[in-house]
Amino acid sequence: MSTIAISTPSDTELVMSRSFDAPKELVFAAHTQPEHIRHWWGRGNPLDVTIDFRVGGTWRFVETADAQQHAFRGEFREIQAPDTFTWTFEYEPMAGHVAVERYVFTEQDGKTTVTSTTTFTSQADRDGMIESGMEAGAEQSYAALDAYLAKLKG
């Protein structure tokens, strides 16, 4: 059973939402600081992380899985810690297919909901992402984040 709510409100958008048992500041840090991201992004596989966390700064993640490297990159467009950030997202082997992702963090009773809205340049790009197995990968990454947040909380 999926723990992520997924919807497609338009031909070029994909919205995912998931809650975590941790305060907003910690969940925001887990999404924006390399020392945290290495523990969960990419399903917990070995990950090289480079981040210049400022508007106009860039990021690049290289995940090693199944003896292959998968590289992703982008640029930060908006940062309002710990409420939201927006970055571009590009899978390097598919250069030129750049999506814009906005993450919003909301906290209630010590639990934080992360809602990401991804805007693709075309419906084909959005549908290709959905067909790539993105949902299963997101489920695995967020399960790894759950375990990591529990470890941090002690």
C-alpha cells in the first residue's frame, strides 16, 4: 500500500504528498543538507551530494545502484526555510528535460507533511516520469527517510 498521495492536477503537473513523524525544521533539513540527504535520497543507496544551498546555487546527486551511477542536477530558485524551496530537476542522461519542483513543508501536532509539485515542460515528460517507476522509488526513499528521522529523534 502506498504511503504517498499522488495526483496529476494538469497535463504537465505531478503532486506528491507524504507525512513524517518529525518536526518541520528537521524534515526541511533532511531535504536540504548533504549530511542528511546522503542517508535517504536515492532509496538509501550510496550517494554523492553536492549542494550550494542558496537561490541561484546548484545541486548534483550521483546515486550508485546495481553497479551503475545515476546523476541528477538542478538549480535552486526559491528558498524560504523551513517552509518551502523550489529547484529545477534534471536526470543527466536525459539532458534538456528539466522539471521544476516546489516542496512545501507543513507541520501539525509534531508531524510534517511534505508536498512536492513537479511541473514538466510537456505531458510526455510527466507521463514518462510516472512510467519510469518513480512512485516505487519515491516510496523507497521516503521509507529510508522515515527510518533516518526515527534514528535522529532517538
